[in-house]
Amino acid sequence: MTSMAPAQEPVSLAVVNARVWTGDPRRPWADALAVRGERLAAVGSSAEVRKLAGSAARVVDAKGALVVPGFIDAHVHFIDGGFRLSSVQLRDAATPAELTKRIAAFAATVPPGEWITGGDWDHERWGGELPQRAWIDSVTPDRPVWVSRLDGHMALANGAALRAAGVTRDTPDPPGGTIVRDAAGEPTGVLKDNAQDLVWRVVKEPSDALKDRALDAAMAYVASHGVTAVHNMGSWDDLATFERAHAAGRLRTRIYAAVPLGTWERLRDTVAARGRGDAWLRIGALKGFVDGSLGSHTAAMLEPFTDAPTDRGLLVTPPESLYAWTKGADAAGLHVIVHAIGDRAIRTQLDVFERVEKENGPRDRRFRIEHAQHLSAPDVPRFRQLGVIASMQPYHAIDDGRWADRVIGPERARLTYAFRSLRDAGATLAFGSDWFVAPPTPLEGIYAAVTRRTLDDKHPGGWVPEQKIGVEDALRAYTAGSAYAGFAEGDLGRLERGRLADFVVVDRDLTRVPPETIRDAQVLMTIVGGRVVYERASDSAVRKDRP
């Protein structure tokens, strides 16, 4: 028998005849829940919930559909993702000719002189050759083009963009970045990691109105995929956009907003002046970088890349800066979150975390390594030993798995996206998407973690299948794990009476269907704080009812 909340305001929403996965290991399953205000009034049987629901409540007959806690995407670039929804789409361009054709078509819709950004091209789709500005200069003579690879760690500039940025054959590579050059020494248009700043500094800044529109688009999009909260890895400008939306009552997605690690003193002073926020918008987190990405050959590796025997990647931030910033931020009680992809980068940051913990003393700090993609065996148990959260994006595994063996070889791949090894070692997993880099679709992420079938379907049994995890493990990483990774486990991540009413209705029980069909599942409803923020139109799988 479930306990009921004391009668206050009436129940506004009830879901009955469901398979409710609560996320509570003491009572993992129920078949109904009720909402009062912003919180859950009951989680129990349909009979109990029907009794609690009054005549004014909306009662939803789920007809056996799955209900889970709201998905918390632990790593997004939210405003960028919103802008990408309306930018040129290059992610699935399969040939250089197709990339050129799409840019030409999009350029025809953009006024002369207006920057074209976004894109998210993937050179692995056409065999690994990096794009060149020569491919697109003839179709974009009077519009600067600056389109990113899908991981954000390199981008292609056309001639107009390079001229605007003043990048020439004489421009030196900046620390932590590379200007790719042809045999004659001329820039090809591709700039990697910190070299991208040479162009970004001259890109026209969108207006506040456009940023607000991008945020609204992002919130609507993730709601349609069951995401109720995100951890934004962004800027102070992103935070200002979130604050405008919060002040206007427009937030529909809960946001934990991280700002750059190098600005920790500003965040310290901001938190001291106005606190850490509320259940809709919270601050206190800082995001840093150790290295780049595997696809750009800028991930920092202990040994050279298999396909580039003289290259071990690069560090985009000097280790001494990572240490100084981490120590200062941690001493100020702030939350340090650091991107590390290669095994050398991961070890570098684990060493920093271990040193800072010893020097600053014990506290509930919840250090995080973002991505944690390519591990060295001795570092796997260190996550648990140091209390470091592995914030990972499972979709990357089925994307990169198409070509990663070529880059790092099959032996190192055994500890690539090592979900099971980290879980078995006792590490906390927090799952997310890295949107705009990958789609913010938790159902696809769960599919990826459970099956590890690459996007090209060339690994039907799973790429590195020993690293698969179960559906409930993946659900937990997208809910309770991400809630814990954002210091929100008291209100989010489980379905229990008194917690915030953030939950999702999915059209099938993911724990009972063949794993390869998980990616076909559909979100039927998304509820945040008791409010329906998404409902699939014209779907009979969820019936509106009355008690």
C-alpha cells in the first residue's frame, strides 16, 4: 500500500494502467501515479490512484505503456543545438559533392554577407578525407561559411571566412590548435580545436531575440524526446539567455548551467551574490577541456594513433592551468566538470582531481569527467576510488564505432566507451547526448548502450559487445545518475511521492522488448513539474479517461 500525500490542492493529473519504472531499487515497479501541483502525490496501484484523483483531475489510461522518470541529459550545448535545428544540415552528407550541393542550396536562402554556420559534417561518411574550402568557394563567393564537424572540434571555413578572420599561410598554429595546410602551405579551410577561435572571434553574434528563439526551439525539441532536464556545457552568454527565459516564465526544461572553468572566480562571486538558483535554473558548475576529439585526431593519447604513427593528439589546456583552476574552483565549493576523451587526457585530469582532493580535503565535490571515451585499464578503478562521475554519451559509441578501430586499433577499443567496465568497477554513470554533436534522444542512447550496434549495422552483435549494459542500467544512468551528477538527486531521477513530477510515457516497455527494437520506441508524453510539455498528436496508445 502506497502512502498518500496530505490533502492540499487537488490532484491535477493521474496516469493509470502503466508499467511505472520508479528507479527506486527498494520498489522498482508500480502501475500508476498521481500529480498534485508540481510534485508526485502518489506512486502505487491504479486502484489507489483512481481513488485519489478527483473529478477535476485528468486521468490518462496508459494501456500498459512504460512510465519512467524524466530523462536528464547530462551534457548538451543547448543554445547551439537550438540554432542547429534551422542551420544547413550536413550530418548525413555522404560525399563531398553532396556537402557542396547542400551548402550551395542553403546559401541561396541567406543574404549576401550573412554567415553560414552549423552544419555538423562527418568526413568519415566519405572515407575520411578532410573537406577543403576549394569544394565550396565557387558556390559561396559572397557569404562567409564556417561549418563544424559534428564533434565541434574542427570546422571548415571558406575563403570569405578566412579573409574575414585574417587567416593566411603566415598565420601560426595557436597553442592547442592546428590550421590544416596543403602541400604548398596554404590553409585548406579546416581549423582544429583552439585554432577555431581565429574564426569564431569574427563571426557575427546572433541577437538576443534569435538566441531566445533558439532556446525555445531546443526546449520543444528535447521535450518531444522525453528530456525534462539538461546540464548545459556553455557560456555566460548562454546563462544570460536562460535567465531571460526564466524571468519571463518560459522555461519548460530544467537547466543546470555550467560556465567555462577559467572563469571560476567570476562564478564564485556570482554564487556568493545571488545563490545557486532554483529547481528550474541552477548554477555552480564549471566546464573545462583537457583535449579534443578522436574524429579530429586531437584526443590526447598515451600512444600514437594507429593510422597516424607520429601523432598522439594534443592538450587544449596546459595541465598547470587545469590544476590551478580546479583547485581554486573546488576550494570555492564549485562543481568542476572536465572534458577528457583520450586515455592520456583522462589520466591527466584524474591526476589533477586526486591532487586537488588531497590538498583541499574531503567534501561532497562530485568531480566529473565528460566523455571518458578511451580508457587505459589502470584508470578504470580510479573513477570509483576518487568519486569521479563518468559522464558519457552512448550514442557516440555506435557512431564512432564505424571507424574507431582504424584510428586506435582493436586492442585499445576494448576500453572504449567502457560502460560495463566502469559500472562493474562501481563508478557512477551519468548519460547524455552532447547535442548538437549527437541527437538529444535518450531512447537512441539506451539502444546504443544496450546493443552497441553501430549506425552502419556492421556490428549486429555489438561493437566491443563485452561493454554492453542492461536496459535498467541505462535508464538509471539517464535518470538517477544524471540527477546525482547535478546535485539534484533529492528531487529528480526517481518516481517517489514528494519528488518533482517529471516523467515520461513511452509506447513500449523497454525492459521487455527485443533490444534491437528499442530505437523504434516513441515518446507519448513528457511531463515537467506536473505540466504536460509534450504530447504525441493523434495517438491512441494513451487514452484520456475520467475516474
